[in-house]
Amino acid sequence: MLFSCENGLMVAVQVQTYLGRARDFLEGFNLLKDDLDEFRFSSALLGIHCAISYSDALRTGMGCENVSSDDHRSAADDLKRRLNEDRSVENLRGVEHLKNLLSKKSRIEYASETVRRDEVEEIVKHAERFAAWAETTGRSLKVWG
């Protein structure tokens, strides 16, 4: 992992907490995504929160000391900056999937109008792609331990 020995254990625990949460959201997402007519909002939100937790795990493992729920949109920019600084990750496509998902979070959670099925299908696609990218990236950076 990418941290000092002094706070290494604490960071490792935080990374594993976020990673466990991401995988839990992903499992729930996978259970519901095949029935978007019945579980449209649940599937979409689980996919978005899965991506947020994966991002938190990656960023924490790469040295971010404070992941905040105040502004998730800045998480994508922070992740991209950290990946660019590391330079061992060439595939940054996951960051675009994360940005796409984060841009839809408030609409899915709070908008009064109905969210169309094709919008949710797009969220599902980006969530699946981001989760796969995050797993690969976390392993290659040895952030997962």
C-alpha cells in the first residue's frame, strides 16, 4: 500500500472499510439490476454509491487523508490528479465513468420527475465499468493490500 508505517494500519483499515462497502453495494446492485422496471432507483443508487466507495478506497490508499461526503464531484478530480501523479496507471477511463455517475446522483436521489429506464441503463453500464476498472486499478497499485 502507498502509506507510511506510522499510520499504515489505520489507512489499511480505512481502505478495507471503503472497499468492503463498495463490494457490498456492488452485490446488491447486481441482485437488482436485472429488474429495472421494479428496482430502478435502488439499482441506480447502489451503482452510484458503489462507485463512490471504490473511489474513497482508492483515494485513501493513495494518500487522501479526508474523503468527504460534502462534495462527491471533487472526488473524480482528486482521483484523476492522484493517478496522474503516480503515473503507473495509464488507463484513466474509470475516472470518466465516475464523473458520469456522480453527475446523476442528485437527480436520482432528489428529483421529483421520473427517471427514464434508458437513464438507469446508462447508470448501470457506467457502474459496472467503473467497478471493474477500480478492482483492476486497486490491485495494480497494491492499494487493496
